[in-house]
Amino acid sequence: MKPTNDNSYIYITEQKEYIDRMRADNEGYAAENGQRRRAYVLTFGCQQNEADSEKIKGMACDMGYVLTDTPKDADLIIVNTCAVREHAEQKALSFIGEYKHLKAKKPELLIGVCGCMVSQAHRQNELKNSNPYVDFIFGTSSLHLLPQIICEKISKGKRIYYPFSENTEVAECIPIKRESTYRAWVSIMYGCNNFCSYCIVPYVRGRERSRKKEEIIAEVSSLINDGYKDITLLGQNVNSYGKSEGFDYDFADLLAELANLAPEREYKIRFMTSHPKDATHKLIDVMAENSEHIAQHFHLPMQSGSDRILKIMNRHYDIERYLKSVDYMRSVMPDIALTTDIIVGFPGETEEDFECTLEMLRRVKFDMIFSFIYSPRKDTPAAAMEDQIPANVKSERFNRLLAVQNAISLEKNKPFENKTVRVLCDGPSKNNENVFSGRSDGNKIVFFDGDSDDIGRFIDIDIYRGDTFALYGTKATK
Ligand code: SAH
Ligand code: SF4
Ligand code: F3S
């Protein structure tokens, strides 16, 4: 990929000097000690963070580290944090707290913290003051500077802070060490302009900025060539792609091109997360027309079924509009899998508002929902609203929501019984290594009698049971 002169896009060639310097240092260490220095990366949060961690790992490998899954063996630990709910922050803080003991045993261990949590000034200060063994902290806007940050830490000996900065370029050419050889994340846009009143993301990820089409096409093409079968395009509002830049192509155009890159190959493109305000008919039509290469699954966060609450959430759509999108999707893709996000207990949510949400679940019949108890985020408008909902009311509503949805999920999965479903096989399931799991086109979990040759392949599964959370089947004999 050629560097361009456009200054909102940077190509991280200037990091090469630091990468080379670290690699020489790490090679010297390996020659002396008979083993390489090891890097451990711990990730919290959403797929965007997973994708960022694959870049952190890519840079670490280029710097001459080998990756480890065991923090106590590591010479470099990086914690990539999330801030979306209090629980995510507390979890990261507790892991970071544990690493103090590792540092005490191995003083040369380097510990870095990055991601959304430390892109908030108060959290960065907290770590500065309470966790003196953390060597460097960098916000989401400085991810691509990791080699430079590590070199600075080593050469200056001081702790290094790269606070989050709002105005950030799109960094290209960062090396990526992917977790899987057949499923891949491809970030196509970063940041968010929407400022939903409950949400921290716009403050910790900055404004929307999109990669150029040529870069995305090149990345997806090479993934398909390398045998990747399932490619997820990522963005906080993936379907708002290119709007801030004023590109003369939009997300639907991009998707159509990606679906036609290799007609003869079996691969699927997915995308998340979409904002309902940009769920256009054009996009839905592109999905319907390219069902062979675009997964027939739409994740469309609704958040609440009450227009009153949606307005206070600053979501820019009402239920009528949301339903129109859903109805149109189903008119052109009758079998589309629909999933959503719901927040329970937003400030001021009345029993009546909550009933509207339950009513919407019954009306739309999502295949699955991701539900969250509202968590006040510092300095967001909703955190300062009166009428915060007591914890017991929130959890009681949360349980009712799940009960309603579980019955619907079961109702949606039953009709798969005695049908054949094409599945991308992931391998032995977590709880039982004799049972394999995979994902269907609609992203449903499917359990079956696989074997290791199936991993990373599409296979047909005859479903004998459709349950609330998964489908169960056996390999089709044909
Ligand atoms: N950009 C995406 C996803 C953002 S975060 C979108 O617009 O939908 C993923 C989900 O976390 C959100 O959809 C929302 O349901 C939930 N969420 C965000 N902030 C939250 C908060 N303060 N408390 C509880 N859930 C929250
Ligand atoms: Fe958060 Fe709303 Fe942006 Fe999604 S669209 S990241 S919920 S502010
Ligand atoms: Fe969390 Fe940041 Fe993602 S706040 S949900 S890791 S964008």
C-alpha cells in the first residue's frame, strides 16, 4: 500500500525505526539468555478492542517478542481496557492490581495499559497515582505509537503517558497478528459522533473517521486469498462509513464491492455495529442481492422500546422508524437473523417505558438480544440525570426482559429442527471437547459431532434440536 499525502491518513513507516531498535534489543536478549522475551496481551471490551489487540500483538511480534498466554512468564504485559460499563473497568483494574506481584518478582517486567478506560483523564490519573508499577499508559489515539512508547520507556527510564487526543488520524500499515486463520476482523471506521446520552464511547474513541475504500479492499482481498472464510467489518457505527469524510461511496457501495471480490470462493462478510439512523433501504437491498457473500444477519441496537426514552437517549430514531427498517429487511430477506442491544433502567425509565421495550421484543421477535443494566458513566449527560433507577428495580426488569426474550429465542430456534444449516466450524466446544461448535450464517451457535479436519471449514449440519441459546445437530451425510 502506497503512502498518500493526505494528512488525515498516516502510514506508520516512522515507527519502523523504533520497531528495528526493539527487535535488535530483543534479539540480543535472546542470544544471551537462550530464549526470547515474551509478551502477554489482555483484552477487555468489544470487537473493536479485539481488533486493536491483534495490532498490539502484531507490533510486539515485529519488535521481536513472542506471544504468551501466561502473564507470569511475560516480559511485557499490555492490558487493553474497556469503559462501557463500570463492571468492565473494575475487572481491568483488578487484573492490573494483580500484576503488581509479578513486577515485584521480576522488576524488568514492562507493564502498559491502553484502551478506552485510560482514555479518560480521571482513570489515567488514578493509575498514575495508585499503580506506580505501571510503566506506560496510552489512549486509543496512540495505539500505533506503541513501538515508540516502549523505546521511550526503556531509554528514559521514566513512566510514559500518552493521553487521549480527540483529533486523530487513521493509521494504516500496522502489522496485525490475527487470532484465527479463518475468521478476521477488519476495522473500517473508528470513533463515534452520536453522543448517546448514556455512552462513553465518543469521549474515548474520538470523532468518526473512515479508512479509504482502497485500503479496505486490499485488506479483505488478501484475507480471502489467505483462505479467510468469515470477515467482520468493524466500526462503532459501521453503516455511517464515509459520511464524515464525504466520500462519494457509502457503506452499501463498499459492501457490494467486497461481496464481489471473489465470486468463486466461499466466504462471508459481516458487519457491526449498525446505527438504526443509517440502516438504509440501499444497504438492505445490497445485503439481499448478495446473500451468497454477505451474511444474512443484521445487528441493529434498539436500546429501548419507548420513544420517550429514545429521545432522552439522543438516539435520533423512533420506534416507528425502527420497525420500518425491520419490516423492510424481512420483506426482502424473510429468513434474516435479527439481533439487538437493550439497556434496562435508563434514568427515568418508568414501568410503562419498560413495558414498551417488552412489547417491542414480542413484536419484532429478535433471534437474540444483548441486554445491559444501565451503568452511569462519568461526565455523560445521563449520569447527571435525576431519577436514577434503584439497583433492585433495574435487576428485576433485567430478569423479566430475559424471561420474555428466552421464550422468543426458543420459538425462533425451534423451526430449524429437521433442517440443514451451513456452519463455519470453530472446533471443540469449551465444555466438552467431543462436541464441536460453529456459527451459522445468522451467527447462531451450532453444536455437532465434528472432527479436527472440519475446523475453519464450512460444513452442512442436520439440526435435530433448536434450543434457546443454540442449535444441535449432526454432520449431514448428503
Ligand atoms: N456503537 C454501538 C455499540 C456501542 S457499545 C451502538 O451504537 O449500538 C455496545 C452496547 O453497550 C450499546 O449498544 C449499549 O446497549 C450498551 N451500553 C453503552 N453504554 C452503556 C451504559 N452506560 N450502560 C449500559 N449499557 C451501555
Ligand atoms: Fe455509544 Fe451511541 Fe456511539 Fe453507539 S452510537 S458508540 S451507543 S454514542
Ligand atoms: Fe468498551 Fe471501548 Fe469497545 S468502551 S465497548 S472497548 S469501544
